[in-house]
Amino acid sequence: MKEISCKLLVVGAGPGGYVCAIRAGQLGIDTVIVEAKKPGGTCLTIGCIPSKALIHAAEEFEAARLAAEGKSAVGISLSAAAIDLSKTVAWKDRIVGRLTNGVAGLLKKANVKSVHGFAKFRDGKTVEVETETGTQVIRAETVVIATGSAPVELPPVPFGGPVISSTEALSLKSVPETLAVVGAGYIGLELGIAFAKLGAKVTVVEATDRILPLYDAELTKSVGKQLAALGIEVLLGAKAQGLDSGQLVVATADGATRKIAAEKILVAVGRKPAIEDWGLEELDLDRAGRFIRIDDQCRTSMRGVFAIGDVTGEPMLAHRAMAQGEMVAEIVAGHKRSWDKRCIPAVCFTDPEIVSAGLTPDEAKAGGREVKTGVFPFAANGRAMTKHGEDGFVRVVARADNHLVLGIQAVGQGVSELSAAFGLAIEMGARLEDIAGTIHSHPTQGEAFQEAALKALGQALHI
């Protein structure tokens, strides 16, 4: 049994883990990172990046199909449109391969030792890793738990056979003729919309009374319209109860039972922290529900043990994990750091896309604040019109007394690219006058951001 010692051990090479390890290595900390699969974690290998590749391919195919059907709004015509999903998946895999190799190279450049295998804790300072060459024991002064999350399984329809998670959905070799999606959150709708554009007949089953329940209703209206335009049937207040002869049995909102024919059933009802089988029972860690409890420096209840990313709770976002990982590395290096972020932008890559940063109007009012809001529609934005993206808007929420921006939201084609500007404005403590007084390039969708601020100030120019 081999043994090695280090100052910092990072368990898990997802976005949080690898960023933590790279930054620690840059700071001269003797660092080891352990990962059972490829570096990059769920986000890079089976989540964020692969799903966006599939979404892009679906958009390209839909444009070609409309052109072949003589429905292109810009006059493009084709004889026929077809897709070979196996080639699409191969293209996606090449992108993932380049990125995982890139992460491995960055870890090596930072002098981080990578150990490939599944880690199991002996105690708060020691793990055993089952590698291809035998058991490796790693002892560390400080440990960072960055094990991520896994799809939640629905007991009535457990994974297996036709029932798949997002992982399997992103590796299908052909487009299913019929697809049932259980869960109308961002994962379910992102993939459901993509497969509908690729030609599948999609039915969405959602237990709550509306789609994307984590986003406010004004932001999700445009997505609902697009679901209908794509022929996606949405059953709200409905619950999956099981399978019967290849059909999904659903209890509908009116108390009836319905069977849905589905070649594949995608279950996307959320994610849970990956805390099983790691030997975490050997660590006396306080929990916050299912998650590991942390303080504002990502310290757990055990001295010398940190936790970052999805295992620590919502929002379960890669960019949150990355920011935590970078912070923890600097804390281990002796820097004075703590979590003081004003907002963590969230992006939903549906059609159209949704961005939410900071507080919504209702959230701001619930805190006892009097607010001003400004909404600018993309129907009045020239760049959005040239992209057929005029459905949607940008909304700015600010304090009524001093105009400090509290939140920014948007829905529309390509608005994910505005999320950085939204986050920066809130993080820097911008006021409405700051945004309104900043020259925004023309013609861009970013002009809607400036116009929304002008609208909140009562100085709208283009509406």
C-alpha cells in the first residue's frame, strides 16, 4: 500500500475542485487532487458543456429543417434536412475531450499531483484511493471536499431501461421518436426543447403548477409560448406513478390517470449532493439538510476540512463552486478571504434563455424595500429583431431612494451573454444612473440593459 503526504488534498476534480487545486498550486501549496473519472466533473463531462453542444446542434438543425420546409424567414431554402445524432454526439465528445485535457494540463502546469481513482475517507486527514495499480493512501494537513452532485432518482420510475438521466440523454445515438420529460426545471426543459427541435415528440410532466418554478412567472411566459410553438405538451400538477408496457403512467391534475407513450423517459427532478460511498460517515460533519454545512469561508464543523460546490447546497452552479474553490485555496495559503458575493447569476439555456441576477421585484419588496423597476422589451431592440429574438425583455430592479441596483433579469435569445454585465453591475454597487450613463455599443442586445435603466429613471428613449 503506497502512501503520500501533502499540505492540501482536494477530493473531486469538478469545477470547484480543479479551480481550488490550480489556485493552490499557483500559490506554492503542495497539492494533490483525486478524481475517479475525467477532470472537469459533471459540468464539463456530462452536464453544462455537453448539453450546450446539443442545444446548439438542435438550433442548427431546426433552422435547416425550416429552410427545407420553405419556412425560413430570411429566404434560405434547402432540399432536405437530416441529422445523424451519433455524429453530433461524437462532435460533442471531441469538445469535452479537448476541455478535459486542458484541465489536466492546467493542473500539471500548477504542479498539482493528480491521482485517478475513487477516494474513501479513513478520517479527516486521510483517504484511501483505489487506483489501477493498487491502494494509495493520502495524508493531508487540509482537505477540501468537492464531490459534487448526482441526479435524483424518482422511486416510481427508477433509472434503467427506457428511464434515463441527463447523462444518458446526452449520449443517445439516435433521436427518440417520443420522449417524456419528468420535471420542468431547467435541465428538463433545456433538453426537452433540444430534442423537440431535433424531431422528437416531447411531453413534459411537472408536479408543480408551472414550468421553471425557481424563476418568476414573468420570465417564464416566453418559454411557455415556445414550448407550445414546438408542439411540446406540458402537463402541470401531474405526477409520474410508474411504467406500464413501455408507457409512462401519470396522475394528472384533475385526478385522472393517463398513459404516455415514450421511447425514452428523461427524469430530471433535481440533483442531490454526492456524499454516499465516500466514507464521510467517518467525519463528524454538521449537515444542513442533505448538504454539508459550511461557514462564510467554506469551513465545515471539522477543523482542517473545507467543502465547496454542490455538496454544500444551493445554488448548485459551477461558477459558484469555482469561486468557492479559488477562495478556499487562498485561505489555505494564509490570505484573508471570506464569501462576500452580492449575487450569483443564474442562467437557464431554454429557448428563449433566462438570466436572473440579484433580487426580483417581489424578493426586493418582501425585504421591506420600496423599489423602482424598468423593463425594456427586445421588440424595440434592433439587434434582437435581426436575430428573430424580439420576444423577451431586460428588467432592472433598484432601490427607490438611492437607485442602487438590487437585481437584473432578462429573457430572450442569447441573453446568457449579458449575465456577466448584470453580475458586474450588482457586484460593483452600480446605481441606475451608472448603467444609464454608460455608452452601450449599437446595435447590440446590451442596449436593452441601458434602456431598462433609463426606463426606471423615467427617461426612456426608444419606448
